[in-house]
Amino acid sequence: MARLVVVSNRVQAPRDASDSSAGGLAMALAAALRAYDGFWFGWSGGTIENFDGKVTVEERGGVTIATLPLETQDVEEYYNGYANRTLWPLFHHRTDLTAYERSYSEGYQRTNKRFADALAPMLEPDDLIWIHDYHMIPLAHYLRERGVKNRIGFFLHTPWPARQLLETLPHHAQLIQSMAAYDLIGFHTEEWRDLFNDYLASREDGQRIDEDRVRAFGHIYRSGVFPIGIDVETFAQASQSETAQRTLGRMTRSAEGRIMMVGVDRLDYSKGLEERLSGFGQFLHDNPGWHKRVFLLQVTPLSRDTVDTYQDIRERLATLAGRVNGAYAEMDWQPVRYLNRNYRRDQLAGIYRASKVALVTSLRDGMNLVAKEYVAAQDPEDPGVLILSRFTGAAEQMKDALLVNPFAREELADAILRALEMPLEERQRHWKSLMEVVRQTDVALWRERFVSALATTGSGTEKFNQAMRLGHI
């Protein structure tokens, strides 16, 4: 059986199968690597004075991981620069925050070449290579230049931007042309895949062949929709664990008979955190009868704190949370509890189960797994209500959530009121439908669908590209 080689910017293999600090994606990929006897390749997270391409190989939780450090300049230009200051805001439709610096682009290409130089000698002819996310878009192109003929797939975990926005990126055509080196390109939703194909079809030689294939730049691009999910059974077990039950009890006592709502998001402008607090403030303004009866627990772990934009949003959120509390709090009630810290998966499961409403208000999101985790953690006999932004990938699947436009604070305020007043029978009906979606999009099914599609795609795509180059297509 062919090995599976997973490639991502950071390697997050769990210590073991019960590692509660690891995310569901890491657990699913680790399970695949154990089954396929492959390895996980990426940046170690460390720096080195002079890059030497030396790869460290070790075992972690039954998974082989292969990592290498980068120079400080690589980290600044490739990771903090092009990945997080250029592609991330652009892919989330924030061109006002996008930094177009030539040094960032040069560092991005240079670092991907270095990854290719280090990875290529480690590959065997039958390996399936699965590259993840916007950090490594051109990696397959550089692997092909180094003679790698393996099937290579790419999965984008973020949204894909509209064509008019993508065209603001200097050398956008060069970046997208490099993606022809992939045998399969995966997206979470039909919308993201359609935007990608729309860009390709708009090129001078662009031509849609069928739903999965578009001809452009002298190549055939094949893409697919593979909506990611969570490890449903593992998360359900985590919600019943001793830690989860202890957390549930702690939160219930802390609520003192009040209804707890929850938001869990890493600190990022794409998550609609300011809009969420504004909407909650509007709800309190419109519904004084709910004062002292409800509060919002906002859990926001810090991220990318070396990037100026993230330092700014941290200050704005703290100010906004203070403003809501200053306007409505009383000596025995604080409407917003705002926390900048991480919690383990089993702790989050307890927090979710204690919350009668979850607010997921992303302004643009590839999928958003918090929505699915919240549903999986609920008590079937007394489930909470999910309020979900229409602009998440999850909204395409989870239509029985209360779907909202997070830019409209009054609409969000109305949804909060509806969620709080929703009768038990209606809550149960919504939850059952949502839970069925969560089970149907389990992360293991996502993984197997993509790997199976990649395993049967490469040679066919290669023949199409060859035929097209010869003028037969």
C-alpha cells in the first residue's frame, strides 16, 4: 500500500490517541498516517542562523514526523509576511488589511523551494502527497521541478477569494498557474470551488470542461469539494469525560442560575468578534427584561501576536467588552466574560454543554469547526441553540442553525432573543437535524474521501495535461 505524506506549515501530531490538547484535524491526520505508514513534514517552529536543509525525523504518538527549522528572515517574510499579512487577509476579503510587499513574495517562494529541496529526497515513487493550506500553494510546482512524479493533492482550509479581489495580488497569475502541478485541489464548499474555477475560466485560454475540471494556463486543473468535519465519536466521548463533567459543573455553579451563551474563537479579524459584542450589546439595549438573566462567555486565545493587526484587534475587543460591561453590568452581574486563553478539547466540551446558546459570527470562514463541536457536545434531552454566520462554510451544511448576517447587529440581537426563547421541542428538532449533518461530515470521512480521490486522480489528470499540450483537447 502506498505511503501517505502529509505536508503542512506546522506539524501538530498528537502525543497519543488520547491527547486532549490536540485538535480534531491533527488527530484525524495522525490516524491516517498510522494506517498508511507515512510521515508528516513541515516547519519545526524553530529558527536557525543559516539554513542548512537538515531534517529532524522522530516518532510522536506512533506517527513519524519530519521537521526543519527556518531562518529568521524566512519566518518574517514567508510566515508573518506573505502567509499572514498577504494571503490570509486577501482570502478573507480584507484587502484593506492586505500587505503587498515584494520581499514577502520573494520570501514565500524561497521558503517553498527550501521545503521542496528537503522533502523531495525523502519521497518514494508510490507515495501520495497531501499538501495543506495557503502557506504552501506553490510547493507542488517546486517538487515537480525536482523530478517528483507522485500524485500530489492540495487542500485549502480557508475561503477562496472572489476573482476581482484575487486580481489585486501582484503576480496572482503566476501563483495560480503553479497550482497546475497538483493532481487534485480540494475546497470546503461549492462556493469556494466555484470562485476558483471562475478565476481560471476568466483567463484568455480558460474553458470549463465539466464540474470538476477547468482548462487554463495550458493545463487542466481538477478540483473537488470535501467539507471537513470533526471527530464526532471522540468529541462526544470527550464531552462525557471526567474533565468535561467537572468543567460543566464548574460553569453551572458559576452561572448562578443565569443562562450562559458562549463564543470560542482564536483572536482574528475574520471571526466577527467585534460584531458579536456589538450585537450582544444591542440585545441588552433592546431587552432590559433579560438583564441579569444571561451572560456571554467569550473565549479568545491569542494568535499571531507579532502581527500589528492582531495587536490592534486585541485592544479593540478589550475596549468593546469593557464598554458593554460598563453600560449594563451591575454589582452582582457582568454581561461579558472575556478570556484570552486556550482550553483543552475536553474542557471546551464541558463549556459547550453548559452553554444554552453558541455564537459563531465569522465574517468569512473556510468552515468553522466550533459550530460542529458545539452541536456534538449538547445534551440531546436539553440541547442548546447554534447561531451561525451565513458567511461560514458550515452554513452551507448546517441550515437548521439560526443563520444570521453578522454585519447587521440588530439581526444578531433578534437571533439571540429567538434562541433564548426557543421552546424545548423546537430546540430538539433543530439539534437532531444539525447532529445528523455533523455525523455525515465526520473528519475521518473527509480524510478518506480526499485520499481516495487523490489515489485515483493523478494518472488521469496527467494524460489530460499531455493531450492538451499536444493540441488534442
